[in-house]
Amino acid sequence: MTVSGQVLCPPLGSSYCPLTYDNALAESQIGLYKAELIRPEGPWRGVEHVELETLNWVDFFNTERPHEALDDLTPIAAEELHYAARNELTPTG
């Protein structure tokens, strides 16, 4: 990336030159976390309460929550379908 002939970042990829859109996935995840857990469940009793509920939410998010990117399947259901399709025997020749 250059501006007025000056190199701002080496041409080695975004991992060596963080750009604002590199944070889009993290910002999206933080937004879900706040919308689904932090705001609706407050007020919080303390940091330990937030940490415990965060662990529970992450477990729920990774196992039970339907994801639009997975055609509204839970991650576990999508994984089961993936391995079932992968393990199907296909006739050859």
C-alpha cells in the first residue's frame, strides 16, 4: 500500500499490515456477545459472574445456537452432516 509514493506497509499481506476491515469478524462477534448476553442479562454482580456467564455463552454459541452461515443449523448438526456425507461410500468404476 502506498500513499504519495511512500510505502505504508510491506507487501506481505494483511497480517503484517493490519487494516480496519481485518477486525470485521471480531467486531461482529463482540456485537453478538453484547446483544445476546451482556445487555439482556445485566446488571452483573461482578467480574466473576460475567466470566462464568461468558463461558456458558461461548459453549452455547459453539454447540447449540443456530448459525445463518450453516443454513440455520447448529455447529454440531452441521459437523454431523459433514462427516456423514464425507463417510458415504461412493461406487467406483
